Amino acid sequence: MAGNDWINSYLEAILDVGPPLDDSKSSLLLRERGRFSPTRYFVEEVITGFDETDLHRSWVRASSIRNSQERNTRLENMCWRIWNLARKKKQLEGEEAQRTARWRAKRERGRREATADMSEDLSEGEKGDLVGDTSVHGGSTRGRMPRISSVDVMENWASQQKEKKLYIVLIRQELLLHGLIRGENMELGRDSDTGGQVKYVVELARALGAMPGVYRVDLLTRQVSAPDVDWSYGEPTEMLNPLNSENDIQETGESSGAYIVRIPFGPKNKYIPKELLWPHISEFVDGALSHIIQMSKVLGEQIGGGEPVWPVAIHGHYADAGDSAALLSGALNVPMLFTGHSLGRDKLEQLLKQGRQSREEINGTYKIMRRIEAEEISLDASEVVITSTRQEIEEQWRLYDGFDPVLERKLRARIKRNVSCYGRFMPRTVVIPPGMEFHHIIPHDADIDRETEGNEDNPATPDPPIWSEIMRFFTNPRKPMILALARPDPKKNIMNLVKAFGECKQLRELANLTLIMGNRDAIDEMSSTNASVLLSVLKLIDKYDLYGQVAYPKHHKQFEVADIYRLAAKTKGVFINAAFIEPFGLTLIEAAAHGLPMVATKNGGPVDIHRVLDNGLLVDPHNEQSIADALLKLVADKQLWARCRQNGLKNIHLFSWPEHCKTYLYRIANCRPRQPQWQKTDDGFENSASDSPSDSLRDIHDLSLNLKMSMDGENVEGSGTFDDVLDSENSAADGKNRLENAILALSKGGEENPQDAKVDSSMSKSLALRRRKFIFVIAIDCEITSDFLHIIEVIIEAAGDNSAGSIGFILSTASSITEIFSFLESGGLSPMDFDAFICNSGSELYYPASTSEDGPSELPIRADLDYQSHIDYRWGGEGLRKTLVRWVASINDKQGAEGGLVGEDEAGSGTHCYAFKLKNQAMVPFVKELRKFMRIQGLRCHVVYCQNGTKMNVIPLLASRSQVLRYLYVRWGVELSRMVVFVGECGDTDYEGLLGGLHKTVILKEVCSDARKLHANRNYPLEHVVPSDSPNLVESEGCNSNDVRATLEKLGVLKG
């Protein structure tokens, strides 16, 4: 009933006396009960057939009907509608209360178990801060970068930083989805997703690019070339020019600065809302990964001495950017930061409180559960979570499974004491308010009378056009202006503001009210919600007869916002933000910078802003009298107004972009440095997709020096043969001859020195991966049976004559490497026919080798130890295993099944995989419940139900079958567009990750359809994340070689 408080008292009376609609009496005609004439059918149609957003409008229309009988009929219908709506609301509230109680019980139980594992108690002095980190503007200064307030200190700090040359990647996924992000003339207010966060992320990138020590900042977004948006959103790159270039003290280079980089993905030539772009996240990640790798090489040539310069951090903004940043961070093994801006769980709670929609209906409209899962994934992968206010931490982030402020405090204290956390981790939450550019703002001290006289004497300085556009509304434009700048959204509480103004006679006499409510051409063209708010405002203006006292211009440009603030300050006015909840309140900072005192909601970020600036009053947004009293106090008391103005101007520098960026960079510097592990060697390796002989020779040189692969971690020395050959061939001009000689020496060296043979096959297989025209990745999630063998044979047969070696094969399964080898050999297939094996759901990567001396179980393979090191980040190890064993015991005890439902599979487990056998998957908790359990415990990992529910693998956070493919691209330069992934109609619970991206996907019809049971009771339907309209995703007509070949021809992989 949010927005319909006017009827609450009448509604409660109906609820007290009215029987439920499904009561036995309700089957009678209302006429028979002597109350009303329409039939029950009509009443039910009234109840179920109307959109409740027009409830107030319908009530007003019905009340104005002159015919008493018709008026009474319609009002009775309204009562039924309201009664039904409230009953539905109370039912949903009850269900949500039960759900919340269960969640809190699970969290408390998980916290107790985690604390029990970490048996050492903490003293009061070791407990750290209450929640997350302290604000950068107050409280404890422990562990916080000292604030820099003078020019001398700033220059000193800059001189210390100038030798650093950092590369930072920002991802603005909310705008990435819409693509409407550009450096100039931002279309703020164009739609509900294009708000203040757009300006925030552009200015953050621009400010970071101008900081000492930062060489380049890339802001990645979506490229949109659609007829209904400006052409500039289709430009691949856009440089963000620094606003204060004369003070820029850092060195510049060919590729230095801040840039908007637009990645093409999703439907072409179409501008669609963000809820519809979830299936295309993987496509963006692959495109962004390609850009980052290429840019790292470019920067390496410029500032890295020939070595790639990887990003020092990847920062995701908004939920789906967090999801993308987690994948990119995992693929590149670099630190991730996250800013949520607007959180899904908070939005879900607000929508449920309204009582209009059930959880399922909300999810269908907003894809809210996919959004929440993306935010949980962001918590899993982030080093630092940046918020604007404490309220965001205390009231929003604590709603998530992956963040517990109490457990976070305990873990942080243990880290400070260098005590084991048993594999548990919580991201660091840091309050860093958004910054603002102030160099162009010059607050005006003169009042409007003196300004007006000056303009009459000096007509060369005319007033900005927007001033006359606003002042034409006022009978007396000299009165102080109360300014509100917000979209016509119900949560912005504009109607209560107008009511407060209209009902306070003194306030109306002393001040004017200006409402800047976005841009509009016609009310009928606005969204129904925005139009409803605007119409309500217009009706209130008419009701209180506020003509000549309220301005509501239809249009303004972004650059005119500063002029609007200036006008309000000249009239000695007040800025007000009366939103029910304001996550931060950037407009409050902008207003303060122009010398405007503020009246703001006491709910959310304005509390922190007021604590720093002390330039106004906080109010209860639900209390119209409180709003009116605060406005009247500031307008009437000139001394209070002047003091608030002065406080704001004095303290506003604390919200400048340099202050924000210094704290931001300090937090990045405190992250543990990470980058692709093989870069620790001095090999000068460069990834390349080229097939030139010189590239191939460089491959051999790199592989001979660096691919030291053995299961026990022994260094394999055998590169001397290659070095000798390469040195002896330095004088050869023909690169092709050098390649032939090197390969010949390689084969001879294998004969002469058995030790050299240890790297021979694995090296050649890695080289072969790069030189294949296509890579067929067989990721069919069947149990290891003859059917699986048949599918492999069908795919190999469909590839046709492969004597030239243009097609390579990779087997990707949930099984261990020993199981795979045994299975292939029993079926008559040679493991040497494959280029690589992805095992245990992506936690292990192997290459076939010609010797079995160091392979597991003496198999002729080599493990990619670089990959093992790559995925080790946040792996829980023994602490995770103990928690899993305890969970298994609780499941077995609860079900009481003979022999146990779940058993540890020691043979199928590995260093980075804990495998378990499931006897009856239907009796085991759904995978989402186990993921929730792990997150509540602070354990970051992937849980995968696989092989039709007979097995469960728990693997590292950075490991997955889809991420291995990106690793092969980063490590060996195997282009993702040259990969073809074969999957069934369904698969393991990691199935969705294999469907999207730049690689091509073939779905084999009627294969693994039984695995759908693993996806029952998901947080969100699989359809929400499957790119069904992607040209890279094709379903075969059947599972035979002819149908598979026809599908490959359709994808352009094979020629017809």
C-alpha cells in the first residue's frame, strides 16, 4: 500500500469486518447479502483486472461522479480492490517474515560454527571497528591514510607517487548494459538507470587518470549503435579530458590518461534495458579480456620495458559489472574492487513491503535473483567493497550471505595477529564518499538585489537562459528559492514536499519552490510511474493554489544544473532532498559547493554528509510538518542560513575528487599484489595469435624455458638444448629455417637426453593449441559410460579428415584425470589425440606427454602448474575440507540413510578439488543451499553437482570449466572465437557458464536431458542467463556425425 496512505484508516476498518474472499459466504451474490448489486463474478474481475498503481486516480474519479448510485457502486468496487490488495500484502509480509527468520537462524548457526573453528577468543582491544572500516571523514584514524590538506603536502605526496605507472580498469555495467555513457553532455535522467551514478563513474575515471602514479584508466561500457540513441555511444573509444589540466603534474605518454572503451556485445543495433542483458555478460567479459590483454602489451612497450603491464585492479560498478569484474579478475588473477551503488536485496525488500507483487512476480520483472547472485559473487571475489555511507554497510550489505560484519571483525583481528583464519575470508568494507570537481565553481556572495542592479549597469553579462525559464513561474522571483532536484519517482518523495510547502502559510509567504524533475516533452510519453507522480504534483499545486509560487520547467541541460544552484544561492535559498531513503546524495554536495544550505532526509547517506559539512538540518521524510519547519527555520533565520552556508563552503574540500582518489589508491595499494603467475619469470613471453614462423619460434623459446611441469613441483631442467640451438641460429636470416632447426634439435634432444623428454610432449601440445585453426572442447556432462564414449567418437568423426592438425580436441569433465585415462583407453581412444584435459570441474588442467615418469599414477601427462598457482587464491584448503566433512556428517545423520547419502571420494579428489559421492541427489540439499552455507561460513569456493547428480565437486573460487578457456587465452593466446564448445541439452550445475561468450557453442539434442533435475529450485531460471538469440549458439538436429557436421557448417567452422 506504499503511496496510498490516504486510505489506510478506512482500509483497516474493512480488514477488521470484511470476510475473506474465499469465505463460503462470498459465493453468494452481494445483492443477496443486502449490501451491493453486482455479481461475485464482477467483483472478482474488479479485484484481479486492474493495475493498482492508478488507485488514487480511480478513487478521485469515482468520488467526483454526480449520480449517487453509480458513485456508490464504484466506491464499493474500490473498497473491494483495496481490501484484496491489503490482504495480499499481509500474506506476503507473513511469508517474508518467516523467510527472514529462517535466514537469520542459518546465519547465526554458521557464525557459531565458524567461530568454533577459530577457537581463540578476542579481547576487547582486538575486536577492531564495529562494522567494516571507518568513514574517511570521522571516527578512528587507525589504519587510514593521513588526509592531505595543503598544496605543499600534496606536491610532496605526488613526488612520491610519480614513479609509479598504474593501469586501472573500471567497469560500469549498469551503463554498460544501456551503453549510455560518455564524457560530455551526459543524458542524466533519460531513464531510471541513468542517474547520478553515471556522472560519478565518469568523473571517477577522469579524476583517477589525472592522479600522480596512474598512467592509464579504462572505463569499459557497452557499445550501442542504435537508431534511437546518439551516434557517440557507438564510438569504440573516447578520451576523457582532465578538467584541471593546468594543475596536472604527472608525466604523460602515448596511451596515458582516462578513456571510455566501448565493448560490442548483446543484440546489435538495439538499445534494451539491463534486465535483458544478463545472458550476454560472458560475451562482454571475453571482449573486455581481449582489450585488456592487447592494452597490457601496448603499455608494456611504452612503460614496462617490453613486459606486459597488467591492471593493478579491476573495479566493478553495479551488480552485473561486479559479476563481469569477478570473471575478469579471475581470468587475469588481479585484485578486484566493487561498488554496488544500488543493491538488489534492498530493492527486493522495498518491493515486497509494497505488497503489490510476490517474490516470483518481482523476479520475473526485474530478474532480481540473478542480480542478487551477481552481488554475492562480487562479495566472493572482491578484495575491497567501497560504499558511500555507513548506512549501506549496516543496513544493506549485512543482508547478504557473503557478508557478516561480526565475522568480518573477527577475521580482520586474526589477520592483524597473524593467526590462521582456516580458509575464511570477508572483503574489506570501506566508506569513501563520492568526489566532485570544484575548480569551476565560484560561490556568489552578493544577493539578488545587488546582482540585478549590477546586471542593469553591465548588460554584457546576461543571466543564464535557465534563470528566466524558472523565474517566469514566479509572481515574486526575489523570494528565497527552495530547490529540489530529483526524478519524478515515488521514492524521491516530491509529493510530500509539495504538501509541506502548501500547508505552511508562513513558508509560502517567505519562499518559492522550484522542482527540477528531469526532462519531458509530454506527460503521456513518460513512464506510467513518473507520469503519475508528476500529475499528482500538478494536482497538489492546484489544490493549494500555488500558482506563481512553484516552478517546474520541462527542460534543462546538464551544464545548466550549476546555474540552477547559483540562482538558488543568489536568492538565499535552500536545497532539499526529502527522499524516503537516499543511498548517498551527490546533489547535496553539489548544492553545498555552490553555497546552498541543505534540508535532507535522515535516512541514508545525508547523515554522513551532514556530519562532515554541518550545513543544514535533517528531517523525517514521512513527516510533512518536520519538512516545513526545517525549511522555514533556514529561510527565516538569516544568521543560521549564513552559518550553514559558510560551514558547507569551508568543509566541502573533503568531498573533492583528489581526496577521494588518494583514499581509493591507498586501498588499492593495501591489496595483495596479484598478476598472471608466469610473469614472474624473465622470459619476455608475448601472447600472439599469429601463425608466423617467428611467432612459433618464440613459442618454443618460451615453452622450453618456462613450462616446467611436474606433479611434485620439481623444476625440470632441459632448456639448454633449445638455448644452444637458438644461439647457433642467431645469424640465420630466414625465420622459417630457424623454426625447422629448432624443432629438429628438439626431437634429437629427446633422443639424446631423456630428461629433456619430460617437457617435450607437453610443450608441443601447448604449441599445438596456439596453432590450431579451431579447438573442439567436449564438455558433455554425462556419466562415464559407453554413451559418453559414443558422443566423443561422433564429435571426432564430425570433424572429418584432420590429418593436417587444423582441429584440436580438449576434454572437459567433472572426473579426475585417472578416471578419464582409464575410460579412454578402455574405449579404444588414445589420450594423445587430445591437446588438453580439463578435469574435476575445471580445477585441474593437464597436457598429454610422451613420458609417464612424473605424471599422477604414472600417467603420460603433465599438469599445468601455472594454472594450479593461478586458482589458489582464497582456496580454503584443510579448513574447507573439515567444514565439508562436518556438513556431510550432518546430512547423513539427518536423513538416517544406511551407509550415508554423501561420502567423501578420496580417489576423485585433488589438491584443489574435494569430491563427494551422492547416493540420492534428491535427498541432498539443493546446490544453492550449500553455496549459501559456504558463504555464511566465510568460505569462498564453487560447489558443483555433476554427473547427473551422482557426484559433488568443491573447487576454488577462480576455477571453473569456462574460466579454464579464458586461462588458455591469457596464457597461450588461444583465441576464444576459435573454440567450439559441445554441451548437452542440460548439464552440471556449472552448465550456464559454458553457454555464453565469444566461443561457439553446439547443443547436442537429447543429450544429458536428465540433468535438468540438478537445476530444480534455482535462485533464477536458466532462461534468464542463456543467450538464446546468440548467433554463436546452435542446437544440432541430432547426436550423429552428419547432424553435428551440419551444425558446424552452420557456424562456419567447417565448409559444406
